[in-house]
Amino acid sequence: MKKLSCLILFLSLASSSLAVDPSNQPIYESFLKCFSNQTCTAPDKLCSVVLPQSSASFTPTLRAYIRNARYNTSTSPKPLIVIAARSEAHVQATVLCTKSLNFQLKTRSGGHDYDGLSYISNRPYFVLDMSYLRNITVDMADGGGSAWVGAGATLGEVYYSIWQKSKSHGFPAGVCPTVGVGGHISGGGYGNMIRKYGLSVDYVTDAKIVDVKGRILDRKSMGEDLFWAIGGGGGASFGVILAFKIKLVPVPPTVTVFRVEKTLEEGALDMVHKWQFVAPKTSPDLFMRLLLQPKTKNTTQTVRASVVALFLGRQSDLLSLLGKEFPELGLRTENCTEMTWIQSVMWWANSDNATLIKPEILLDREPDSASFLKRKSDYVETEISKEGLGFLSTKLMETGKLGLVFNPYGGIMCQVPTTKTPFPHRKRLFKVQHSMNWKDAGIEAENSFMEKTRSFYSYMAPFVTKNPRHTYLNYRDLEIGTNSHGPNSYREAEVYGRKYFGENFDRLVKVKTAVDPENFFRDEQSVPTLPTKPSMR
């Protein structure tokens, strides 16, 4: 029955009104024929892999990993085809067949791309969904522990797989368990062990990628330039990431977490001001994230400052350390909880009862869950004055819903050259994430909240890096510049490219030009090829 329904689908689409290629054949029919030939698989065996818009699986597959509800509406652009790849051969065929039909290809791992670049386009396009390529193989006998991790795996699945094999190892990556490995690591990747161990990509020792010619390349065959580029330059500009080999890091048997909150009336400004001098310079074992959020308390507007922390050690050592370095925090024993590292992963994922639940919760992918949001980011080089913090607090209360997240650097980050990977921001004091969430659907609500986000972004300008105003690649922000891929492609890309990559932009462009000279792997903020020089006549 399944074979018959697939055949009917194939035949009906052959005469459908879907977009048509230059030879007037329906796009789906042409793609499926090419895909079938490339994979040596009969078309009726590909119904769960190659999904046209008329397939019953199309919408559930597309929606499963859309994490921003702004791009999950009836009017949002939709791909003509979703390819739910089950094998590396499927990825190779997708690249070759999409290229032969001259369509744009979007590759999606976990879908946490804030501005939807992995699944949205204003041009006819296909989406390659990598969520089934999630195999994880942990090898504790390999030089202190390593793992091959499929690009479609989530960070939660990575942490769980490591925990199954070792209670004394972890991996320095993000705190959101549903984030996909492919995008996270290829954009640099960071988490709450960044000050101890650095970026996620600092622990990548090998990779597998499908290039523009459909070849599967590892580190040796791709060469060090391309390997460097996909370690922080974003994989989607250069090919399709299949998997990364990562080196595990040691974690202590006991770690300590805490959360301390203060409002303006309780001395929050003093705490935040001092945080800037302590968080980037204290022991690398301590990561203290700071959150600033407008709140209404007893009908009065205020700002709540929250310090959320991970300490790779015992509570007694932490209390002693911060009692000396950060008395303004007022940390007390009752604020702290000792737990295992895997429990701290769950605690940071908003599970306050992390010591009581099982790590299997990290395997929950939470498909088809999206909220309306906008994110922007900044970097701070010099501590913000108390007056400046007061100004920002006032503007936060005026804005109403926007929150700020300060992530401290320092520690090992200061010791690594800014050109080691494409990520150029290692020497900054801290990164700022502008976080706006809302629940109201519709264009009026979106326009209102987006405008508030832009306004606050302008208020932040005096306190952050300038010329360029640096931004974190994994916090994609289309408002800092886009690429139309026309004759001015390089100049357009330089606007956002310098903000994301600094001086590393030039090397990324050279790599891109060498490995994808026709710019097949492109999106609204991809790395461009070098501009062609006009011929002499």
C-alpha cells in the first residue's frame, strides 16, 4: 500500500502546478529522478526521504525544527522539497541534484538559527534536514576520550552519550540541550565551561563534510584551510557538515551551581558593576552568567539582576573565593547546590530539581516547539560605568520585555590567538545577548517588539565595540546586513562579515573561493567568493 501511494504521489506531481525547471518538467519529478539515480534507489523507496509540499510528511518534518515562531506562519516561505536524509549518500545526492537544478539549498540541524537562515529563503529553495543523522560514538580509549558526533545530533544527546560511558568527562558546549551539533560547532560554540576550556570548536580534531562536488571529505582530504573555516566560519558556506570528531574534557566528581537575584532597590547596580571586574578575571573554574530583566514589583517598575553560575569544584571553595572577590554578590550557603556535572547540565536547562530527575530528559528533542523571538548580540571591551548601567536599566524598563544576558570571557579564552579559528572575539571582556520574546501572533505585535529591540540596540551602542560593532555568528541577525549575491556580493558580505569574523573574514573568503568558486552554498549571510576582476579588452 505504501508503495502504491508513493507511486500515485509521483505521478500526480508530474502533472502538478509546482514550480517548473527550464525543461518544463516538474521540479519534484526532476529532483526525484536525479536522487534515485545518484543513490541507486527506486523512487518508490524514497517517499520518506524526498518530501514535496503535497506529502503528508512535509509539514510535520518542516515544522519539527523551526524554533522561531516568526517563521512558522501560513505566509512564511516554504521550500519546494524537504529532504529528510537518512544516510550520507542522501546528503551527497541532495547536493548534486539541487546543484543540477540550480536551486538554493538550506541545511538544518537543530533549527535554532535565530533568524531562520537554515530553513527560510525568499528564493525557490530546498531544505536538507539532518535530524536523522544523529549517530554518536564515544571512545574512552582514544587519548582521554573522544566521540564522533553526527551533525543532526543535539547537545543533550551528546552529553547523555558521554555520561553513559564516563562520569568524569564532559564537553564544553551550549546549555540548551535541543541545539543541533552541526550549526553550534561550525559557528564556534560555547557554554558554561568556556573560561576553563574555551570554545567547542577548540576540541574538534576531525570532521566529515560533503563538498560542492558531492565528495565526502575528512580533515586530511579537505585540507587544513577548509578544516579551519568550518570551525567557526559556519559550515553552510562551504558544504554540508556530516559529523565532527570531538575531544572530551575532564570534569570533577562534584560541581556547584547557584543563582542570586537582586533588584535595583536591593543593590543590583553595585552588583552588576562589580561583576564586570570579577567574572572575566576570577578562577577559570567559575562561570557566572548575568541576566538583566525588567520586572514589576509591588506595582513598581524595576530591573532584576540574576547571577547564574557553574563552579567546577566544591561549595566551600566557591564561598571562600567569592567572599573575597565579590562580596557585593552576597553569596550564601543556601544559594548553592552541589551536584554531578551531568546534573548541572540539566539544572542549566531550567530543571531546578536536577538532582532528582534522570539524564534521559536530555534526549527530549521538543519537536515543533517555537516561540516568537528576536536576538541580537554585542561585545564589551571596557567595563561599563555605573552611570552607564543606570541608563541601560532605565531603557530596559521603558522597553518592557527585553532582557540582556552577559557571558564573561577571560580564563583560557585570553590565551588563544584570535586567528586560531574564525571566531575573533576571544579577547573581549564579555558578550551581550539582547533577548526579546513575545507570545502575541501577528504582524502588528511583531513590528512593535522588533522596533523595541532595535531601539534598545541603539541605546547599547556607546558601551560596546565599534568599527565594526562585533556580533556572534551563532546569534544570527539579518539586521546587520544581508547579501543579494549580485555584482556587489563581496561588498555586501563585508558589512556583516567583518562584524562576525573581524580580520578572519579575509581568510574565509579565500577558502570559500577555492572550495566553492561558483557560490553554490550560499544564504543571506554566507561567506562570499572573491570578486572577479573585469577582463581587459
